Amino acid sequence: MALSPEGTVVYWNKGAENTFGYCKDEALGRELTDLIIPSDRAEEEKKFLAEALEFGHSTFESRRCKKNGSLIDV
């Protein structure tokens, strides 16, 4: 996946579809925080996005939410 500087999904590949359960058409244009970020991880996601903007990348492990509501570690 790829995000805009604001956190909007601008690219969503088959890996993201398989992992999170959303097809490309469902994901494109949506805020990642509204799509797969559990509410208790919103502040963490802001930190990761700021890091990516500052350094050009961000590598981390976290918990995310699939379309069916189940949580996965990524």
C-alpha cells in the first residue's frame, strides 16, 4: 500500500487485499485510520506517518484490523 502525506490510501495491491480483506476499490481514497487502524492505535499511526514523512520510510510492527473485524499483527 501507499499513502498520501495526509494518510489517504493512494495505492492498494493484492497483498493488502489478501491481508486486510478490502478490495482496491474499497480502499483507494480512504483514510488508513478509518480502514485498518484500531482506535486504540490512532496516535501510534500518527507517529509512524510523521516518521515516514521526515525520513522517507517507516518500519514498525503493530496490530491492525481486517475488514471482518479481526485483529492481526503486522
